[in-house]
Amino acid sequence: MSWLAALYETYENNLHEVGKTRVNRFNQEYTLIPISHTTQTAHIEVTVTEEGDFHSATVIDRNQGNTIIPTTEKSANRAGLAANRRPYPLHDKLSFVAGDFIDYAGKIRDEEPYQYYIELLEKWVKSPYATKKLKSIYRYIIKKQLVKDLIQEEILAVDGEGKLIDKWNRKYEKFYEERPKIFSVAQGGQYSAFIRFNVHSPNEILTDVWNDQAMYESFINFYNDSLEDEDFCYVTGKYQPTTDMHANKIRNAGDKAKLISANDTSGFTFRGRFTHSYEVASISYDVSQKAHNSLKWLIQKQGRIIDNRVFLIWSNEKVETLDAMDDGLSLHAELYGKSQEEVPQTTYTAKEFAREFSKAIDGYKHQLDTTDQITILVLDSATTGRMAVLYYRQLDKDLYFERIKHWHTTCFWRHRYRKDENENFVDFYGAPATRDIAFAAYGDRASNKLVKGVMKRILPCIIDQRDIPKDIVRSAFHRASNPVGMERWEWEKTLSITCALINKEEEIGVGLNEEIKDRDYLFGRLLAIADVLERSAHKKDENRATNAIRYMNSFSKHPERTWKTIQANLQPYQERLANKGIYLSSLIDEVASKIKYEDFNNKPLSGKFLLGFYSQRHELYQSRKNKNEEEMN
């Protein structure tokens, strides 16, 4: 199934959501837009009576202007010199809907748009699908007094000669005590202010015109009657009215990029292979509208957008599904149906985690329909007008969940960089989020362009089980080996994420493995013991870095030479600890004795040394914690 078919199917499965306003995780409103409709940011709301008389008008606040409006194919794609001949059917800019606009603004360049607007609106009003609200608005608009009423209502501003002020200038301050509100919301000036209409009734509470299902259906039925050209739809396999004008505004209301476009007839697009765009492929109007509206809805509902690149994962049936790019804490919360703060912080071995995670995954996927498909889509635009599908996969739900399971049980580590609602760090196990992998590799100052590139490269590692790119692992390793250049929390986060990436290749595990004789792993253990020994000798309020941490970068490149320096610097702390440091001192000797004589050299260390460092340090701190708890009991 193609991505277009998947989006079309999603729309058909969610018809009950059409026209309903919801709020996403960022507290932003979003709507599954009806076909033959789009969204615009309105600046002025004009309310008329049922008889078609002016009632009131208000300037709309910036965060309340998003409006669903009916649109034709041509008006949705209007631009350039032909724009005046392509009006929206009902709500539109002031120059389109105001019959008296020229009286107050002067001559309009090219053709007057009002005549094209009123002709289209009249056809809709005279159709058998017209509603009472539509007729009320039409009766008012044909009076050609909109600008006059808005001036009297002090919504629009005029100069000393009674002419509309397009853009505000300080010279107009002599006419007004303060800057009129319309100039704060309509950035393009009064001429381009967008008008939406509403109807007032003294006898009943009416649904807003732009949220009225009856109005949606009225225009859809009217416009469908005007669609004539039929062709074979490559998505549905049926002969239906077709279109070569496809939607924009995919990522946001100002987005001009299109996924499907064939408007370049100069020969560049087709490169001599075809004469007309429909010879390449034809898509029905219905499919194009539903697929694009579904895509907009999904992006606003649950998509991730980084530097205009969209990462989207959804289920065709249930829509919401586990996000493969999430970290272990977020997935645990979703699987167990709890908040992230309530997720049990059990200490796992890799096998224990795999067993528990598998049970949770199996329980989750049984809640879905057996025919559910999971779709993964990555979109981005290189230019203003063109958007591309960078990555697309559609998987059976069982295979998708198996891939998530495999990722979190192989790129597995213990992490402690997320905080709960009380600002306390919490432990969690599993894989890090794809965005956090970019953080580990390039730091929190990395540009969004770099971050989105890393996320796109990591996604196939999860979905297609590819190897993690070597340059990402290498970059993370070098940053984790140089803690001096970072704050403590940042380094700890980088360290655990890097260990997860390295562990996916080495499959050593989080817990300390005393049977491993690998020199790099053993050198890492040595460094961890030295770090814990020196830190144990510090005073409680002493937060300075230990010699082990300060020399960590040098140690990774020249272990034998640097260890000599670190061990020499340990002597004062061993003396300060006296008998309390005997165990750690003897542990250094024990681990060092496991390194073969010929391996005790200055050959640079691999990522295994970080695994040995992390596991040994965690083991020592865990033992100390358990000992303190026993003494308290």
C-alpha cells in the first residue's frame, strides 16, 4: 500500500473526527478538515443577522483566528496575477468580500476580485444545497457596505480623507489616540485582512459558521456537482473525478510546499518523457483531499517537526501507537498505562528487561485490530514549493512491535537523565530516544539541521534493523570520553546513551561482568575504581572532578602512560581513607592483574572501556548503597 493509500484509509477510518476541534500535547488546537475545505487565519469576524443585516464585528486575537473555510481547487492554489480570479467561496480577504472596497481603497491592480467572488457565492446560494446561514451572509454581502460598516464599528482605520490606511505609519497617530488593533493581527495591512462571517439569531444559539457540519456538507455537495473530468485513480483503482491541483499547507498554515505537483509545463518537470502530467499518474480529487487532510491532521496531532522535517508514525485503525523514536521511560509509561513518574524503577539485567518488555509489548499489541498496519513517514522540503518523502515504511503491527522490542533490548542500558514532577532524576532502562542520540553525538548546541539528520539516519536502524552509523557512535564515544568539557549532568547523560550505542554492537550488558578479560573493558574498570576511590576521600560538600575524570580523555588515547599519572595521584587519597580504602586499593590490583603484560600498552581504547567504566562504577555505588541500608536497619 502506498503512503497516499494509507492516509486515505486513515481518513475513512476517522470520519467521526471530521470538523471536530481537539487539543494536542502542546496545547494547540487541530482539526481533521473536511474535503473541499482548508484553513486560514482570520483577522476580523463579521456577524450578520438572519435577515442579512450587519450585526457586529470584532478583531480576532492571534491565537483564535484559525478558521476552516470552503475552497475550490483553484482558490486553494491561487498565486500571482491570476489570484484575483480565484476567490474562496465564502470567507476571504477584505478586497474579495467587500463590494465597496474600491470606494475606500482606490483602484485595484489588474481585475477587481469582488466580481469573481460574488459570482461563485451566488452559484452556491442558488444551488439546492444552500443553507439558511449561507443565504443570510449572501444577502448582506450583495449590499456592498462591508467596509463602511467596519469603519463605523471602528474595526478598520481611515486617514483624514476617509480612505483606508493600508499599513500603519506614525503619521497617522494624529488621527488615533492609540494604534488600532487590526494592525497588530493583520501583519500584511488592512487591505489583506482576512474576513470570516458568522450569523446571529435572537431566538437560538447557532453553531459558528466555520464549525457547522451542515455548512461543510452544503459546500461539499455543491462543489462535487461541478467536478467533471474523470480518470483512472491509481490509489483506489476506480474511475473518479480527477485533479492535478493538490494541497499545500501540510506542516502549518504558511507552508507552501507540495508533495504532489505538476504545474511546471515548460518541460523541466517531465523532462521530455510525457506530454501531460496525467500520463505519469492520475489521482482522484476525493483521494487527494482526504489523504492530504489526513496528513495535516496527523502531523498536528502527533507528529514531530524538527527544522521543518516531519517524523510521523501512526496506525491506520487506532491512529495513536507506540513511537519507535521514544526512549525506554516513555514506552514503559505507554505500555503500562501510567505516567512516567509512576513507572516502576526495577533494576534489570538485559534478560530480565527483555522478558518484562516482551510481556508488555505483547499485551499492548493485542489491544489493536489484527489487521492493523503501522506507517512511518518522514517528510521535508528542500525548496519553498516542493516537499519530498524521505522515508516510508508500512509494516504489519506484529513486525513493527518486534522491531521496537529488538531495538530496546539490544540498544539497552540504564539511564538516569530524566526527571519526575518533583525534579528528581529517575532510573529507566532501554534505548534512548533518537533525539537524545543526536544530543550524545553532537551536544545540546547542535543545530536542528544536524539533529534532524541524525534522527532520520537512526530511524532505519530501528525499523529495518540496520547497524548504527559508525560516525555517530564514534562522535558519541569521543564526547563521552571527554567529561571535562561538560557539566556533570550532561556528561552522565552522554555516557549512558553512548554505552547503549556501544552495547548494541558488543552485547556485553549493563551489569558488571567480572569474567571479561578484554583489555579495554578492564582498563575502564580500573578508571572507575580510581574515580570512586578518590571521590570517597572528598569532603561531602566537595564537587570538583576527580583525577580519573580529568584525565579520562587522555586515558582513552594513552591508557598505560596516563594510568601511571592517575595512580600516582591516588596515593594521598589512599592514605586519607586508610583502612576504609583497602578494599578499593586491592580491587585495583585485582583488576590490573587480569590485563596481560603485552596488552598493558598505549594502544587507544575502544568503546568497551566506557562499558567497563560505567558497569564497575555502578556496581561500587550500588554496593555502598546496599551496605548503608543494612547498617540503618
